[in-house]
Amino acid sequence: MDPMKSSGKIDPRWAWHFATLQTLREQLIRVRDEHRSDTSGSVERGGVDPADRATDEVGREVVMAELNAEEAELTAIDAALQRINDGTYGICLQTEKPISADRLRAVPWTPYSREAAARLEQAGGNAAAAARK
């Protein structure tokens, strides 16, 4: 099922989250598409000063890093939309306990409670990356 489309069975308490995630997804897709457009141009070769080429290449690498981060965020948002559709949204993937309403308002794509994310971080995992899953 397309995560952008509701199956019609969305729990009313997640309506704000669903709409917010859809809006975030649309904004992120626009920004990602702009970044893709920025990276699709070829780096000019030949008569350009080597320092200018190096600067262009660094700029391109920064945009590519941003694209990777945007793709990860899109994946996390799509997963959250799918959890809403599946009826599993708001339940921590690690503890299977409810995620606090405050956390879901602050990070609507998170699959982990604050406690689980902290444990993942302490165990050497990256809580920010964990929250995106």
C-alpha cells in the first residue's frame, strides 16, 4: 500500500500526525528534487581554475550528503505513515509500549520511545538514526 494514501482506517488520534507526516514528506520531496537537480549538472572541466573546480566538487559533495540525509528522512516518514495505516503507530518497536504523545508531537516519525532511543544510543547505536527507522 502507498504510505501516502490512507486505508480509511486511521485511528482519529493519529489524524494530526498523518497530516503532518504527509506535509513533511511533500516538503522533503521538493527539497530533494531541487538537490538532485543541483547535482545533475556536470562539473565543468578544462579551462576552469583548479581552485574553482575543487570548490565546485566540495559543494557537490555537500549536496550529495544532504540528499542521503533526505532519503533517510523520507524512508522514516514513509515507515511512520505505513505504521499509521497498519495500526501500529505510536508503539515502540523495541519495547512494544506506547510512545509518549509529547515525543510523537516532537518527532512524529519516531518508532522508538525516548527510553528505547536512549538505550540504543548508550549501546553504541545512533538514536537519531534509530528514530528514523
